[in-house]
Amino acid sequence: MSTSPDAAPEVDLRDRASREKLARLVVTLLDRWGLGPADEAVLLGLSPQSRSTVARYRRGEPLADNADLLARAGHLLGIHKALRILFPHDLDLAYRWVGTRNRRFGDVAPLEIMKRHGYEGILAVRRYLDFERGR
């Protein structure tokens, strides 16, 4: 079984095993984005002090059966998918993009937008990438 964030699992989010797979995918993605534990927690809608929760996901525990957390995870994976489509021949750029300043976001990195604005920031980044992908 692959734990690559590129995998497209069939997911029934009520199922514990599916939430375990989702946790592995999201943690792998956050690692590839090069984020620290506090930033990982914030992107998942947790307080920066909730790093132990992310560590539990890293050890194989399933994502909590929480609509906000599951939606965030889905959108973060959607951002990754859009980046892989936009940069199919440059995997390094696809992973670096979230931490790179972007004129579209006022010369601020998309990661900062997601951290500052929470769920709405994640949606803004995803919408932008979906728009760019559709051009």
C-alpha cells in the first residue's frame, strides 16, 4: 500500500481504516511541504500546541471523525493534486510552491495565507489553483 499523497484512495470517511489512510497521506504531504509540527497542526485546524495530535496521526492513528478536519485534509490533498497537474515535470516545484512567495497572494507564500486565514485561506489557495488548472 502506498502512502504517497499522489494516491487516490477510495475513501469512506466513516470507516476507521479509511481515516488511517487519509492521515498517512496528509502527514506525508505535510512532510514533503517541509512544515514544522506547529504549522502542520494549524493547517489541520488544531492549535499550534496540539503537535502531539499530529504525532499520533504520524504513528498511524486515524484522523478524528470531525467534519472540519476531514474537509481540511481533503482540500490540502486537492491543493497537492492541482500542483501535480500544473507542474507535472517538476515535482520539486510542486512541493516547494506552497512556501514560495506568490504575487497573486500579495507577495506572500500560500502557506502563510492558509495559516493566517485557516479554512478560508486553504479554500482561497485551492480555488486559485483550480482556476489556474482550468486555464
